[in-house]
Amino acid sequence: MITSKGPKKAYYVDNAELERDWTQWNYDRDVMSWSRLSTGIYKICQGVAVKFNPRNDEEHAEYAHDALVLTLEKIRDGRLQFIPGKAPVFNLLTTTIFRHLYSRMNKDARRSRVMSNLRQKKLDEHQKE
């Protein structure tokens, strides 16, 4: 299982390269720059997903893939904008990915609570009969 104490180099992304790839992709919509950008974003997603203590490697991969897809959709649709000189692109991406995963964890917890309450309600109804 992947832990936060694992190899840090596996998730290392050079901010300057990431910024260059994003800027290049915005300029000419080049497939190669999109590929490099998405690879860097996926590494960030993997690193951030570790912080949410996944139970196993499959859950870690699910978190990372989910965050990757939503982040790439935001970039492609123009809902996530990088402005050079304002803040490092790494910070923008890390914050976006963290917020998505945090939101997902809250939704999962809420769904689990609702299902638990529903099960308990059904058990109580069944015991009264």
C-alpha cells in the first residue's frame, strides 16, 4: 500500500515544467503539451490522494483518477485558469485536487450515514412487527 512515508520522488513534479506545459497548451492546444500536463497533474493527484489515507491501493488509484478527470475537465473547459506571476501553478492544482477529494470524502461519509440510518430504521420497523 502506498503511504505518505513512501517514495516522494514518485510524485515529484517540477513547477517550472508544469507551468511551461500549461502555457504551451493554452497557446497552441498541442497534444504533446497536454500529455505532459496531464502526466504532471496525475502525479500531483497521486500525492494528494495519499493524504486522505486510502484503505488500499485500489482506493488510492480511484481517488487519484477521479481527481485527475475532474481537474482536466476544469482546465479543458476553462473553469480553472492559471495566471502566470500570480501564484505557482503547482499551488493552484494542489488546492483544486485537495478540494475535490475533500468534497468527495464528505459525500461518501454523508451517503454512509444516510444508508446506516435507513438500515436502522428498517430494522426498527421490522422488530416492531
